[in-house]
Amino acid sequence: MTMTRRLLLIIALLLPGRASGPSDPFEDIPHGQEYPREPEEVDRWVSARNVTAMRSHAWYLFDQLTHQSHGGLPRWLTWYQWGDDLERREPARDLVLFKPFALTSEDRDSPHLKDTTTLYNRSAYQTIINRCLGSPEKLALYAKCPGRNIPSFKEDAVAIKVKFIDVNPSGCTEVPVWDFRKTPGATKFVEWPRKVKVGDSASCEVPLSRFYRAKFDGTVHILVGFHVATREIENWVWATFWWHDAPTQGPFAEGRPRHMAEPWNQFLMNVSYSMDEPPETDGSPHIAYNPYLEGTLFDGTKSNCMSCHRRAALLVKTVKTKEVVALEPDHRILLSYGDIRTESPGRTVVRGSESAVTSYFNQPFEEMLKLSFLWSLAADHKGERVLPKPAKESDCSCGK
């Protein structure tokens, strides 16, 4: 165990996953032998194609994230979220806004939540703040630095992305269920061939108790998708979870801890510890996606979390003799268009380590501004910024 890991373990024993002070709601995944894992150990799992170990660790992360915090919330709901002004954003201070939804008249909206929301633990959030990753000007500065990479996150950084859909609590709502098949031509998950009626009335098939629920925008929402990314390895560990009405069946249910209760035991799971391993039955690179997040994208059911997020980058281009970084990502970068000037560009989702770093839009990938696998860092930015010339090397580390 490295000295850094020993220090983390000592701190964890003294302050087990919780920030000091009763007014601070944040609660992290406890640090110890199970988390964060040594990169060398994770690499051994991948090399040996030890899917059991990879899945076991992913279930552990999900179990800890959904564990009830001291404030009564799942731990992940005490985490930090992207705000309009990220540099001054604070964790939730009013726990009432984050409490689990129950069907009573006292419930309030949770304005911090959206249909799709990204959250960060304190380690990830502090890197975003301390390295000025919420600043378009600083992103432009990093695009001028050697390697065109933003600063790295620490080994205990975690980012999650959740997906909610709205339901009618007083009746039945048809909720699409992913059975690994699409209706031909379908572009939305509401067009999937099988649906179940969700609600608490007698005519419904699935009760609301089988979902985690939240109320926002004046509407009841149920959680159906959950991405997790931990910086335990350089390319992050990726695990994705999705709701299913038959959560004990099939290979994506394997390894779930028996002690997990509703609604968290209603999710299936897949992992991506590698862009390639373990390969698919046809020998192609590993597939891992969330049907409620990527399943509606073109070819999204053939994607890989790690390969997709390796492509998290911003285009650097020349406009009227000035070099600029485009702050709004062009998500065509996820597709293997190759040279976009060709008459018949390909339309295959990028998958595999080799494809993940190939050139797109006539610009070598190494010349783009890489966002450390986090597409969310491009959120809420618009337009372009001219690339400055760093006055000194220390400018590339932000150093406010």
C-alpha cells in the first residue's frame, strides 16, 4: 500500500466518510480496503478478464452510494452539483429539498434535480474549483498548455449521472423496459416495444415502492438510470445501473449483494474497466451502456462508457487567424465520421482503445483539449474563447 493510501485509510478511520460539522450534509463513500482500490489490482482484474471481481467492486460502489446517510438521504444525494456559477457553488444546505419523495401533501420540490443530473463527490468538486475547470477562460488556457489536458483528478474522485422520468402518482404510467431490443427506427426509449404500468392503483402492474422517487418541477419522477465513474485508475472505473422489472434474471443481475433492499435491488448493472476487455463474442471491443441514457442514441447500444468518455474533448480551431477553443462540444465526435468532408461518412459509435484516440474533424485527437473523461465539464458553456499564451508554466496549473 502506498503512503498516500495509508494516509487515506488513517483519515477514513478517524472520519469515516463524513465531513466534520453537523451542518455539512456531504457524505462520501467510506475509504478503506474496498475503496479506492490500487490501480495495479484493477489492472490485474482486467488482464485476467476477472468479470466477477469487476462486478463485485461495482456493486460495492453502488451499495455505498445508495446507503442511507446520517441525514436520511442516499449518500449520492448529499453530493455537489453543477450550478450556474460553479466556482461559488456550495453543497445542498436545505436537506428538506433533497429528502426522498413520499406521497404526502408536505412534500416540496427538489429544484436541484433535473431529468438528467451530474453530481460530484468532494474530491472531484474540489479539483473542479481549485483548478478553475468551471471557467471558460481557464479552459482556453489549458488548451494552450503542453498535451492539451486539463489537470488530473485525485484517485478518490467520483462523478455520477442519474436519469429520472416523470410519472403520474394518482394513476398508471407506462414505463418502457429495456429487453435488449429496439423497435425498428425508434429514437426514444418511450418507443421500446415493452412497457409496464407503474403506479399504486389496483390496475397498475408495478408499485412505486420499487423505484426511488423525487419530486421536482412539480412532478413526481422515478430513477431509472445511474452512471458511476471513479478515478481509481487513470481512465476511471465505469459502472452503469438501470431499472428493470425482472432484476434477478440474467447476467447483469449477477453478484448483487443480497442485503440490498428496494428500490436499489431493482437495478441491473454492467461495467467498463477497459475499452476492449472482455471482448464481445465476435471478438469486437467490450460493450457497456445504459439503455436509459445511451440506448436512445444512434448505435448507442453498441457503445462503451470508457471509450465514449475518452472522447470528452473540445475542438481547437483557427478562426480569422486566431486559435480558439469551441466551448460547446460537438457530440459527433462520438461517431467514427473520420474526415467529415467525405461524401459517405461512417455512422458507427466509437468503441475500443484504438478508435477512441483516432483523428476526427480533420484534427488529431492529441491536439484537442481533453477533459479527463468528463463530458459534464463542458456543461453550460457557450461560444468560443481565444487561446492565450501562458506567461509561465505555472499558469497551466491554474493557480488562482
